[in-house]
Amino acid sequence: MLDKKDVLQKYRAEGKDEGFDEKVRRADEKGFVALAFCSLLLMIYKVFMDLNIGDILALLNIFIVVVLFNHYKEEKSGLTLFLLIFHSLFFVASLVWFVSSTL
């Protein structure tokens, strides 16, 4: 059986902290939920006020693009690459739509 020092040394050698990755994942999820909820409220407001929602769509899509890019670096999955390209194009289109409608 491993004693406390051996366990701590093992985690330090692996570069992992027991439970830390899970805490970071939960914090990321809570942050995304808050971002999505706030964006939804702003989009509802902008629709009722007949304002362009391209800026909010662009912000949400750049978040998704960054997440997909990091997943693609790890996985090299074809589906992830497809989604990365799709959301990148959607981000650019949303941004162009917003900027062109505000000029």
C-alpha cells in the first residue's frame, strides 16, 4: 500500500492534481451556462427592439471555435474539423452581418 508521500509524489510526477481537473471542468460549464443565458436574454431583447443580433452570434461562435480548435488539436477527428470549419464560417458571417448593418 502506498503512503501519503508516495501518492503525492506520483501525482506531482504525472502533473495532475486529484480532483482539480473536475473542478476546472465544472467551473467552465457554469461559465458557459452563464454566457449562454445572458446571450439569450440579450438576443430576446434585441429581437423585440428590432436590433441586429449578429454581435451576440459572433461572440457565441468564437467561443465554440476556440473550444473546437483545442479539441481538434487533441483528437484530430474529422467531425471536429468539420464543425470547426462550419462554426468559423458562421462566426465570420455573423460578424460581417453585424458590421455591415451598423455602418
